[in-house]
Amino acid sequence: MAGRVDSDKVKEKASDNLNDLPTFHAENMQNNAKVMYYSRTFMSIIGGVVAGILGLTGLMGFVFYFLIMGITSVGLAAKAGFSIHSYFDSWNKILLDGFFGGLMSFVLFWTFAYDIVHIF
Amino acid sequence: MAEDLVLDTAIRDWVLIPLSVVMVLIGVLRYFVSKLMRSSSQLPDPKIVKEGQVIIRARNLRAAANFIPAKSFRARKVYYSNEENGLLFVPKGQAQNAQAQMFSDPNMAMDMMKKNLSMIIPQTLTFAWVNFFFSGFVAAKIPFPLTQRFRSMLQNGIDLSTVDVSYVSSRSWYFLNLFGLRGLFSLILGEENATDDTQRMMQMSGFGMDPSKSLSAEKDGLDIVQHEWALPKFEQRAEAVLRKLVS
């Protein structure tokens, strides 16, 4: 399967110690969002190359893209120790944010790898 | 027509890879050029900086309103939005002045034009280069099928109408690269600042009107805030924590 990104996964605690108040530290939230964006972009590029090499075409390729995004989401959740609320606003943010952002990069690298390996 | 065209290896070596490499290099070059050009003329107007800081302070007040007692919040709010000498209250005459000054300021106009040009020129040049050298043959095959309506868009140089729409010309490879390399640039250049042109356009259009409109926007925001004292039993909570620490 595609490799994991472990280099810059520095996630910082966004919420503070008061258990009744859900307050979030803005700078840390932003950093977490940036880490998520980088992870998703990287995974979509790698996923594109893998899909091209495997020779996936048409709908299978897009299914593979969603699979990669799902794996990325699970990976990010695992890195946050499954205690989402101390790092992010809500579940939706970590699961669905930037889901389609990597699509163009995925298609580019998918086309590239597919052509290099299969057509030429 | 055969369903599976066999394409020359030379196309891969001399079209696909060079085009991608050139676009990556041009993106990197553009990033560095914009960084160099930006640091040359940077004397911000003190009045504008002051207004910007006032806006930041008002925004902090709005964000952390629930952590200070109601009376102090109200005192601060009046300080900002007071009719006579509140910091955020700008009479209409002065507001127009700031805008006109900004637009006629030659430095500002030159800066904006330079940024716009540095975005548009490499794209135009690369597109012209692609059209001149790489037209008239099939360049790549996209791995998913598309309808016939995309044929005119994707197969521009190819004049055979029976070729499968998946076989595209190099112009569409250029566009694919243009959109797909944005993610790559954000990874290798740190923050994706010089290469996302849509974001740039929005920033450009919003910049000229920024100070006066955002002052009144902040004032309205501050007026709207409902103060809810978020730390009502704070002394008891502090006592509990201290007790736990001591015992």
C-alpha cells in the first residue's frame, strides 16, 4: 500500500485544560489544518502514481482515490489518538476536510504514471 | 480505428516529461522572483498600520469577550465604538479619502500590477510555447472515459474525429499540469503563496477597500456580541484545583 507520512505530523493540543469550556487555540488549530492538508496532498500524489502503475481505469480509479482519502482520514484520526475533540473542532473536520482538494493532483499523477507504464 | 493506440516512446520522452519539468521549474522560479520583488519596496504607511492594529485589537476583544467580566467588556466596547472619539468610528468623509489615496498611490498600483503580471506572463508564455511546439499529435491518454462533448476541448490539434476521446493533445496535458501541480507546489514551497492565482485575485480585489470598510465591519461585529460570562464559578474551580495539588 502507499507509504505513510510521518515526518511533519506535529499536532498540537488545541483545547485547554478546563473541562467544561470548549475553547480552541487558534494558532494550533491552523497548524493542525495545515498538517492535514499536507498529508492529504501527499497521499493523493502517491495514490495517483500507484493507481497509474496498477493500470486502474475509469471508475475504479476514482474508487481508489476515495479509498486513499479514507485511509488518510483513518490515519489522521489514529495519529490524534482517536480523541478528536482535543485537537479539532468536530469529527467532520478531520474526516471530510479537503476530501476533494487532492483530486486534481491525483488525476495528474494517475495520468502520468498510467501513460508511462502502459501506453508507451 | 483501433481501440488501443500505440504511441511512440519519443512522445513520452520529449513531450510529457519536459513539459511537466518546465512547469515545475517555472513555478519555483516564479516563487523566488516574487519573494525577491516583494522585499524591495516595503515602507508601509504608519496610518494604515495603526488602523490594522486597532482592527486586530477589536477582533481579539470580540473573540475573548467571554473571559472578562461584563462590566469591563462593556467599558472596552464603548472605548472602541463610541460615537465621538471611539477608535473604530470613522466619519464618512474620511472614509472616502482613504480609498482614493490608496488607489492613486503610485507605489501601491505598481506593486499590484507587478504581482498580477508575474502571475499572468509565465502562464501565457508557456501556453504559447506549448501551442507552437507541441500541437498536432496525440500526447497522452487519460485513464478515464469522457463524453463526446469534451472532444473539441481536449483534442485540439488532432483532426481525426474517430479517435477515442481519452487520447488528448498536449494542450490538455498543459492544463492538467496547471491544476495538478498546485498541490505539489504547496508541498515543496512551504506555503503555497505564489502559485494559487484564484486566491491572489480575491486578495487583490479586496485590498483597495480594506481599511475603512473593515473598521465599520468590526464596529458592527462588536455591537452584535452577546456577553456570556464563561467563568462564573472560577474561584471555586481554582480552589478545587489547588486543593488537589496540595493534598
